[in-house]
Amino acid sequence: MIIVQFYNLSLHLEKFCKVDPSILSNVNFCILFRCVKYNEFPGRSHFPKYCAGLSFLMTREIIPELYRASFSTPFFWIDDVYATGLLPPKVKDIEYIDLLKNFTLKEQPAFEEYVVSKNKVTHIFAHVKKATNFVKMWNATLTRLSAEELNNLSDITLNEYPHLWKKLNEVKKVQKAR
């Protein structure tokens, strides 16, 4: 499971909001941990720049462009290399933005950061194996939401987490009192 700290992600993405279209991820430059036969990837000794499949984001405007590019690009079985490495060069003005520093595969430090620490969460993406840790991290994420972020939640989400209704109502009372 991958937990995504959406609100920190949105703040991070605001820095790049003028970058359109864009693919955001940890960018890899060579073949790592994959056994690829030369006849599967003829004429190449390295993968093109691509985004690892654990997580990457792209603007929705890119999707139809990549789809069209797929008609003229030979299929390659490693989907993240194909979708984010082989197709993008056929689409105009795609920029890669490296988010590797915001990603961790280490569950315990991520758990400490999300649940125990009161500091700002820096790992927007965290790989979590234990379901109980995932739930605790998700609940901690919800607990950290600001008044503005709470106001942006849907009624469905608020109904799923009744304690957030209470927090939102408290925030609204404070705002009215001002």
C-alpha cells in the first residue's frame, strides 16, 4: 500500500502549477532491477528517462496525447518505462519533475513522521506494508487537516470519519466568533 499525503502534495504541486503538461515522479535513468533481453529492447543499453511505477502523477491533458503516441510506439512490457519513458518524447512539452526526496520505502520512519511527530510531514508518498499502520497514518493525516482543508472535504468523507464533522463544526464556531 502507498499512502499519499494529498494536502502536502497539493502544496508541493503549486510550485509547478504553470508546468503543463508535466509528469511528476522519481526519475530513473538506467535499467535497475529488471532483466531485459537485448532483443526485447533492441539498440538500447539503458531505459530512457522514466518514472518508477510505485508512484507518478500526470496532468489529465497528457492522457489522450500519450494514448495517441501509443499507436506509433512499439509495445514494451515494462509498463512504467513504456507509459512514462517511451511515449512522452512523442508528446510536446512534457517536463519531468523529481519527487524522490518526498518518497520513502521505509515504513517505520514514515510511521513516526505521520503518527508520532508533530512536525510537518515531508514524505508525501510512503510505502506501508502493515494495514494497521496504514490506518493509523491515514487517521493522523486527517487529524492534521487545517480548517481550510476540512472545508474542502466531501460530505462522504466527513460521514466516514464523524470526528472530522465535530472538528469542522468547532472550526466554524471559532470563525463565526471572530
